[in-house]
Amino acid sequence: MGRTFQRQTESRVTPPEYIRRVLRQARRLWPFFVVGVIAAALIAYFGISFRVAETVTQVERLPLDPPASSIAATHEDVTFKSRDGIVLKGWWFAVPRADRAAVIVHGRGRNRVNSDFMPAAIARLLLVHGYSVLLFDLRGHGESGGTRYTLGIEEPRDILAAIDLAARRADIERARVAVIGESLGGGSVLMTVQADPTIGPVVTDSAFADGNTVVSESATKYTNLPAWFTPGIVLMSRLFLGLDLSKVTPSKVVAAHPERPFLFIQCTDDTTVPLHHGLDLKAASANPRTELWVVPGCEHVMAYATHPDEWAQHVLGFLGRELGGEKPVVVPAGILAASLRGG
């Protein structure tokens, strides 16, 4: 009786043989299942990262607004090639007998005139003070060729070609062509110094000090993805798009050229390129003539829009000192559009 009860109990609590076989097989397959889940997660992670990297480096092309006629009564449509052959387009505004010129370089997703930086108004300001001006579209923007921007890796080729054009049109030395860049354009202008340290005076507004840092800080804002996707986006950009952000280090370029002064402009409330970038750039420069103007209460590239008079004083003062003072230039009547502000 007791042995019969024991056998009945064991038969109830001991799993049938086929269940034991299934459990043994599951234990053997469990590592493969875990590996499969991890592999699927990695494929999804890097697939999304690649797609985002491919998409975020291509921007919507905005209309050219305001028109060239809002800047000056006359201008020249110019087409020229970047140092690597990409076709670039822009507007050339000439001041007769001017001994200086300026190239204005826009930011990401903008173009030669359509920007919160107000390049049209800045161009008018420079024209009034005797600078011939070139406004142009970087690769992948506006009317220029190319399919994507590269955060300062390839843009220096565009900027060098723009400087060449401005110097030829104005019939002046390249060193007398000032370069003013905003945001992406500012970082790219600083990287241009690495490619050619002999370019003229450099002014940046809201420029970044380090490519990897600014991408890490802004990736969530532009992609709506968690921050832990950023390393994947950076890796995919390097492996498949050839964009090695570790080489985009404007602060190191500044540090490598103590012979050059710079003017850095940075807004205190900038959440796209935070204030520390301007502080880092200033700290990197050993030149006593380097200036940092910290603009209170403004957001990304909004220094001119919020403080136009102070912007003019800082920029014109810096350029005048570096180019040997302002040479009196008589701007012919009617060369400028009626309004000298706005834009």
C-alpha cells in the first residue's frame, strides 16, 4: 500500500519524458536564443543609426529669401567650383575700388540669405563700410551641388574656393578677404584655417569647438532619439559616409595657430551650440588679439538680430584692426537697397 502510494505520487510529480527532453533541448538552445536577441537588437540599433546618419546630413533646401535686390541695387550671380569640383552658387556684391572683401558662410540647413543670422542685413552693413561681399551656398544647401553637409570635413574646400573668387573679383590679395561664419559655417571656417593658415581675418558666430561634442549635445534635439543612439550615429557616419568627426576639432586648429587672432561671438542662451564652445575656443587661442564677445540673452546665431549695433562695433572694429584700419570708400549712390536693417 505504501509503495503503491509512493509510485503514484512520483508519477504525478515527475514530468513525462517528452517534457524532460524539451527542457533539456531548451537549455541547450537558450544561449543561441540570447545571441539571436542581442544580434537582432544590434542590427536594429545600427540600422536605425545608419538611417539617421544618412538622413540628418541631408537638409531641406530653403528658398533664397530675401532676394538679392533687398541687399543692393546691383549684384552678380556667380557659379564656381569647390576645390573638389562641386558646383557652388552665390551672389557677388562689388564696391568699386574697395581694398577689402568679405565672404559670409551660413549654417546647417540654411543658405546664403535665409538664416536667423541675418546675412542679408550683415552684407548691407559690410557694403556700407567698404567691403565687397560674397554670399554663397555651401554644398548640399541652397542652389549649390552636393547631396549632404559634412560638419566641417569637406566644407573648407567650398570656403577656399569662395575666398579665391572674392579675391579675383575684388582684385585684392586673398589675405584681405575676411571670412565670417555662423554655426556650421563658423566651425567650417576654423577648419579652413587648418587647410590654409594664410586666409584673411576670421570671425565666427556660434561656432562649435569640437565635432564629436556638438553632435553628442545636439543629436537628441535633431533626431528625437535617446542619447544612447549617438555613438551609433557617429560610428555609422564614419564607416559608411566617410565622416570622421574626430578630425573636426576647431579648438585644436585655433591652438595650433597662435600667430592668428580670432573674433568669437557666442550667445548665452544657445542650446544648439552651448556657450562653453565659445569659451573653449577663446581658451585655445594664445594670441593676445583674439576676442570673445559673449552676448547676453540671445539664442543660436541671434547676436546680430538682438544686438545689431554692438555686433557691428565688434566685427567692424576687429576687421578694421586686422586689415589695417578702414580705408575711406565712397559707396556710389544707389548701390544699396533702401533699408540697412532687417533682412
